[in-house]
Amino acid sequence: MTVSTDIVSTRSSVPASKKSYAKIAHVLDIPHLISMQITSFEWFKNEGLRELFDEISPIEDFTGTRMKLRFGDYSFGEPKYPELECRERDMTYSAPLRVNVQLEVKETGEVKEQELFMGDFPLMTPNGTFVINGAERVVVSQLVRSPGVYFTLETDPTTGRELCYGKLIPNRGAWLEFETSNKNVLSVKVDRKRKIPVTTLLRAIDEEEGVPEAKLGTNERILAKFADIDVNADHPYIQTTLEKETATNKTEALLDFYRRLRPGDPPTLENARGLLTSLFFNGRRYDLGRVGRYKLSRRLELDAEEKTRVLRPVDLETIIKTQIKLNNGTGRPDDIDHLGNRRVRAVGELIQNQFRIGLLRMERVVRERMTIIDPDQATPSALINIRPVVASMKEFFGGSQLSQFMDQTNPLAELTHKRRLSALGPGGLSRDRAGFDVRDVHHSHYGRICPIETPEGPNIGLIGSLATYGVINSYGFIETPYRRVIKELQADSEEWIGRRLRDDVDGVGDAGTEITDALQKKLARKGSRMIKCHPFVSTQIEYLAADTEDKYVIAQANALLTADNHFIEERIEARAGERFMMEPPHLVDWMDVSPKQILSVATSLIPFLEHNDAPRALMGSNMQRQAVPLLQAEAPLVGTGMESVVARDSGATIVARRAGVVDQIDATRIGIRAKAD
């Protein structure tokens, strides 16, 4: 809590001095409050666009014999008008996007190169907004289920057994849904179509160098792969599933797979192979995405390069092994509402997805033109029509559910709008189908999503706000910072001075001995081995994602510490996952950085929040955004210390970029004489 003092009069513009009554030391600066918007858009400009052009390059004609088109380097030009002028003239603040394009005519081997204009691309202002037709708009970040594999247990009503169901969700491509029947048959649904026995898919993807196809996918090979997992004599899943299907080897399984997915089409081995490859092993049709591969490898404990973004046979085999283990009562199911399984699609990724749609429409046009144009007259500009790309961008910024007019009631309203997280929108939930569980506060929200700030109407729980210290990592998962609790040190570390031993150490001292300079020299002779010390909170700060945090015991920020950061109390209030308990200091792994870590920016502006009823705090955090700003701003008599941070990061106040002396000022400009660097 901060209190403004020395206020000359209530209308004074003299800066008020602040007195802080905070009991807890400030250990970490709050990250820039709109960095999530700016960082994401910069990623799109530097990496996201490159990914897209690499994805669709090269474009070849339908026969693959005439022409090949490649996209090279790209650059943004200077905006035609500055941001302020765009607002005044009702224009879009944008810059021209130019791309180097190479066209190779295969018949002659000739390569034609041109720099093409790909349309005016809306640019983000330094305040994290877009100016579209003179109006400021914000692209709200979307909270969606992460690509990856998820297992759930459902109780069968007839037998009372808990049966495992799995879902493999890619970033782009066919979903796989794994099911267990009460008769021990494992089946899989491909893209929500017909159900097939899981062993048919296992036979179809079976491969091994040097083994002829006729010997692949046999019962013996399938049973051998699961011999160490499918060990429950009462419920033999693989054996029962094998008895349910007609195929006996890879060839028969491929044909059976094709018949079930394309009923009515005459099945040929070539068509069947092509269908299976295009569904799961072709990067253009099936893409787990960087995040999907990371989550899949982490959940299944597999080693795979991030670049491997299609499925591998070993992935499917391990999914089925995990399904059998869960059916047999070992392992843990997934919680789909856990923030380890939900990720943020920030502005850069949302624009990238929309730009991809435009590029794919353009690709179709290019291919059609390649087949009819005379190779001598073909040039990149004659083949490429940029209208689909320009239209897709206009559609996104003008009509998407996530591109919204910025709330400009006051600076806090602007800032909160940019930090909003929405579960609605394309690829997300709809408010009619969203149940109670997905709207509810979850233990993994701690330090990531504010448990208080959310709308009161039908969108309650579906729209939230990023917590004060929350940051979004490169995979899109929200991380929050913690201070590491040190419980052991290297014997030769200089940090031992002033610390106490937790165990007896020969030649140094008994447990509880405080280490002096002389004792530290004795300890150093023990080399680099780790020796237990009385736990203390270090200055080392690390950002943890929700699924990583669950493994640790975390103390609250208000745990009492001595001047040298040792815990004072013998039992510390702590949490692990969704459990809260009192633990001795040597069992604590991390400590919160601040009591306001759990809250959003708007909620952390409420003084004495802990004395408020939760629904009232919700109303307060929402209603602050509706306050009309005063013509002459006043400092609050009582504040929380967040006021200046909000004023600075919202962009509503003018902040000098360099230190200096104000030597000119009038109604239109402020002149600053910068100090020499």
C-alpha cells in the first residue's frame, strides 16, 4: 500500500511524494504490461512470415513438369502516412510488404526473378494497437486447447470399469480418437469418421528395413510390440482387438483402412498407401506444429526433434501403450482445464493463421494459371494474384471476433483490453456449449490468469485477464516467476558465509553451526560436492509453466524471512498442485515473488483487496475500467503502487525516450535537451 503525502491542495499538479507501507520487499520488476502484444507481432514479422513462405514454397503446377515458384526474402517498406495522420484521415496504418519471387521454367531451365508487392500490411503501433480505417483496434489473445495427446478415464455404466479414451489433436490435419470398449476392444476414429480396430492402423503403419511387406503387420509382430504392456490376463486388449478384425498383414490392413474411410471407392494398394501417407505422414496435410510435437514428446516421454512435425509409427504405438496402462490402472489421466494443456494464441499467431488462409487461396490460383499460361510469357507477377491475401487480412482485422475496437474509456481500460485472454473465437469455445468446468477457477491459474477479473454476464470465466507477472513463453504457455529456495550448496561455494549447516560435517561442525570465513575455507577443501544447508530464499528467479510447477512445493510471498533470507517459522504455508499444506522449510522448493502475483493489473489497483468480498472485488476491477478520466488528473490519497506502472505502460502518458532537461514547452510540443550518452 502507498499513501500520497504533501498534497498542497486537491487540485494541485505538484507531484505528490509517496510513502510505502509494504511489509514485503520488492524483488522483481513487473514485466512491461503490453509486451505480450508487441513481442508476438515482432515474432510474426521476423519469423512467422518466413515460416509461411517456406511452407508453401515451392508451388508447382498440377503435373509437376512445367514450372516451379519459390518465395525468397521479404521486407516491409516505410508506412505511407504516420500513425497520427492515419487516425485523422480515417486510413489504415500500414506498410507495403514486398517479396522476392523466383520462377523456374522447367522446360528451358530459365529462372525469372521479381520483387512483388504483396499488399499493404497493417502495422502495430508502439502501444500494441492497430489503426484500421482511422479507428484503433486491439487483437485479443485467444486461450485454446494445445495440440498434443490427451487421455481421460470414463466409467462404463454396465461394468463400472474405468475405461481410457484418448485424443490426438494436431495443429492442422485429421484428429485421432482412441476408444476402449467394455469388451476390451481398442478402436480408433480417424477425423470423426468410421471406427476401425486400432490393430488395423498398427498393421498399416508397420515398417522395418529388410523385412518384406508380406511379413509386416502380422499378429506375431503386433503382439510382440505390446507383450510387456498388455499383461492383464482378465483384459487382454491387443489379443481381443486382433480377433475382431479380418486383416492379417500390412497389405490387407491398408486395403481395409481404405475401405472404411472411403466406402464406395474401389480399393487399390497404391490408393490406400497414398491415403495413409497424406493423412499422417505428409507435412502439407498433417502438422502437429512445434507445440504439438513438444507436448506429445513430453507426455509420452519420447525423444523427437522439434522439426519432426508429422506422426511417426513409434508415436502411435506409444499412445496405445499409454492407453492400455491407464486401462490397467497405472499412469494418470489428463486434466483438459489445466493451463499446461491450454495455450495462448497471441496476435502474431492469429495473424499468421489468417495470412496462411490467404496464401493457400493464392496458391490454388497460381497452380491453375501455371497450367494454361505460355511458358515464354510466364513471370511471377503474371502468375500471382494478391487479392486473396489482401482480402484475408481485411477480413481478419475488420470482421474477426478477436479483432475489437479498443476500449478507450480510460488508460486502465486500454491496458486491460490488450492483456485480455478469450476462450471464444474461431477454433475456440462457444458460450452456449461451454460448461461449468471450463469457466471455473483452476489451481493452475495461480500467477497466470487472474481468478477475480472476468465479465459477469454469459461470458463469465470464458474471458479472463493475464496476471501481473504472467508472461507467455515461445510455445504459447503462460509462465509465472518464482524465487528458488536453496537447500544445499557446493562445499567450495562462497555463499556459505553466514549460512548454517543442516547435517554434521566432519572437520567443520555439527548441524546448526554458522559458517564463518575460517570454516568456509575448511569446507572448500571438500571440493565441489553438495552439502545440505538451512534453506534460504535466493535472488535466483525462474519462470515456470503450469505443468512444470505441479511437481514442486511453493511457499507464499508473505512467508517470514530473516535479513539474510532464511525462513523464520518452522512450518511454512505452501502449496503443491491443488493441495495446500504446512511444510518444514527443507521441503519447500520455490517461493512466490509478490503477493500481487496472483492478480491482474486492474485487480491489483484495489487497496486492501484482502478485506473485500470476492464478488465485490470482481465488480471493482471491472468498474474501474468504466471510470471517466478527470481533465486535471489527481493522485489518489491511498494507492497500491501499481498506479504509475499502469500510467507508464498504457501509453496514455508521454514518456521521454532519453534522459534530459525540458527546455521548451507549449500546448503542442515538449522540447527536451537530451543529456550526452
